[in-house]
Amino acid sequence: MEKTTTLNLRVDPMVKARAEKVLSRLGVPMSTAIDMYLNQIYLTGGIPFSVSLPKVPDTVNMDIMTDRELDARLKKGFDDIALGNVQDAAEAFERFREKNR
């Protein structure tokens, strides 16, 4: 099928880069992946995957914490910062990704 329509999208550069990395390993060009996605929307009559909020563990879900629990967690965070108990977020996420590959 001849492709005759241009689609211009603005996406998060990190999301695009991560998707390109996976698609490259699969040997699928980005345009083909987008074509597949749009076809699946048509074939399924909607988004072709579940769209829902992630389950937040109760230990960090501030919606179910009392004000006292939330204040205690925030205070601990501020105390950790004051004591220098911090880590670089980019490094922490990279370690997480490596651990979960």
C-alpha cells in the first residue's frame, strides 16, 4: 500500500528514543510501528491496550495517608536531604533499568 499521508507529531524525546531502541532491535521502522498502531485502533475499535492508572503501593499512596503520616514522610525526606542522604536521580533510574533488564 502506498503511503500518501504525512503525520506530524510532538513527542517526548526520551519516549521516542526508548521506542526507537526497541523497534531497531525488532527491525521495525518507526513509521511501520505507527501504522501498526493505527491499524489496531481501527481493528479493535479503540486503544489496543488497557489504559489505566498504575497501582500505587499503599506505603507511598498519599491519598490514603493521614495528615500525620504524610507530614512524617515529608519530614523524613527533608531530614535526609539535610543530612546529605541523597542520590542522583539519573544514576538511580539507570541502576533500576539495569537491574530490571
